[in-house]
Amino acid sequence: MHERFEISKEESFRAKWPHEIFLINLVFNHILVFASTFGVFSTFPLMVLIVPITSFAITGYILIKARQIAKGNETWFVKSHWAIADKRNKHFMWLLVITCIIVGGGLLISKLMGWSKIATIALIGGFGLLPFMVSLLVLIVLGNDSMYQARHGKLPKRFVEQNPDSSNPNTST
């Protein structure tokens, strides 16, 4: 299921970094900050915008840094972990965009149709936030697993088969 590689502590640290950033966005920003800003929503409704703005900044950082790492002179193991985090990050970015559209559209439709507050919350929560939170939970589990793998010099076997280390003759196909 996983392939193990002999790596240094420094290499392990560099390989964990993209997963740590990704998890900070998911856990700290989308759970803790969202819960905090949602608590003051009735007084400061625009405060909730901190979450998607921060999230897009973090996802943008991961996208840019992953490209730099891929072109740089980093080890194949570290590049591989950045590639894995980048792929999940892109999926998350699409999820975030779709959720923002659903929530924004739900608020607009609610306002135009004159729906009650309860109907609006049900629409936005059921179609926008619930699928987002379930996906968020799955991504948190995957991110934690990737950090464990980076710490222990592992990569998913399927990833290694699809992206062999061209500098190592033992892993090329």
C-alpha cells in the first residue's frame, strides 16, 4: 500500500510542510475561525468573509509554492509530497468555489424570493455547507495520513508507480 524510503530528518520536515499548511487551512481556518466568526454573524455579518479570503490566500500559496518546488532542485520525495498536497489543494479550491457560489446564490435567491430566515438557513446549510463539511472531514483525514507518511519516509504505492523517481534507476519503469 505504501513504499518506504530512507530520508533525512530535514527531508521529512520539508515533505511534511505542504500537508501542515493544508491542514492549518482546513482545521484552523475552516473550523475554528468559521465557528468564531459565525458566532458574531448577527452583529458583524461580513466578518465571515475572513474564512474564504484567508482560505483562497493559503490555497494560492500552496499552488504557487508547489510549482516552484516542482521546478526547483528539491529531492524527489519532497517534490512528491508537494504534488500530493497540491492535488488535494486544487480539489479543495474547487470545493470552496462551488460552496461560495451556492451560499452566495442561496442568499440572493432568498432575498429575491422573500424567504424566511429558517428556509434560507436550511437551503444554505443543506445544499452548501453540509457537503462542504463532509468533504472537509475527508480531506483532514487524508492530510493527517500524508503527514504521517512524510514523517516516516513513505509514499502511496500507486503514486510511486505513476510518478517514478527518474534519478533512481531502481524505481523507474
